[in-house]
Amino acid sequence: MAGNVVVTQYVSLDGVIEDPVGMEGSGLGDWTGPFKRGPKGDQFKHEELFASTALLLGRKTYEGFAAVWPTVKDEAGFADRINRMPKYVASRTMTTAAWDNTQVLGGDVVDQVRALKRDRDAVILIYGSAAVVQSLLPHGLIDEVRLMVFPTVLGRGKTWFAEGWKDQMRLLECATFGSGIVLLRYATTFIAKD
């Protein structure tokens, strides 16, 4: 029994991941808003969530999601799915979480996720959560990276990979969605460093 950890991320052409929907107060605005994924892109995001069995989020992403998703109603069942599924939030400052089915992972996130992968036959999906991803990648705990690249250049903002981190990944899929959005799916191929 072993779980897989899959990262899914909106990213600009210049590698920025910060504040894609404008809720973080970064001044970047809703940089994904002008673009529409179209039916194919919407179907991909729906299938991605429904193929997952748990979510892993960093504290900031968790706080943004927990403030919105419990109030969302949609015909596709996306909100119902995300609200009901098990969620893990990696945080050194939180002790409790109010959003249903959420467990706080305190302490060393690397050890916590290693245990989740070992003990759960699951697909654990990470939305955003750059700090969590940057902690897990060097330890070989990310199995797949899915980047939805938006055709915009922001010129500033937090980028996805930590400075100085280098590695290679194997392309699994390249697809185009509406408004020139490109999906890049990669399997991580690096050797764990611990």
C-alpha cells in the first residue's frame, strides 16, 4: 500500500504562482480571470479532483479555501466533493481546523507526508501551497506535477520552485485548453536525497 502525491498549480508564463484569483492581496489581481479553460479544461479539473482521495494544503491555501468552499453550491458536485473529502493542512502555527474533515499536520511536514504515503493507498492532491511543495520535492515525496500554464507574464511574484533547486522531470502529457492555457503533466524522476 502506498499513496501518490500530485501537485496541481496555476502558473504564469514567467513562472509566477502567487495569488491566481486575487484573494491574497498581493496586488497581482485575478490574473487567471481573463482566461477560460473551456469544456476540456473544466473536465480535466473535475476529473482530477474526483480521482483524488484527499487534499494536502499549506496554511495560507487552506485558509483561502476554507473561507470559500463551504459556502459554494455547484451543479457539477465539485464543491460537495472538496468539502467532504479528507483534508490535511501542513502548519506549524495551527492546532485546530474548522473546515469539515480536516486534520492539522504539525511538526515536520516531510515526516508527516512520508507517513501518509506509506499508510494510505490514496491520491493526495496538493493545490498551490508552494512552501509545502518546496519542502517535499527534495525528499522525493511528490510523484506528479501538473502545471496549468496561463498565457500571461506578470513580471513579479512568488515562483513555484525554490531558488537553487534543480532536477529533471519526465513529460507525461501536454494538452491545450481554452484561451491558450497549456497543461503540462510531469512525473518526477529524481532520486530522493534522504
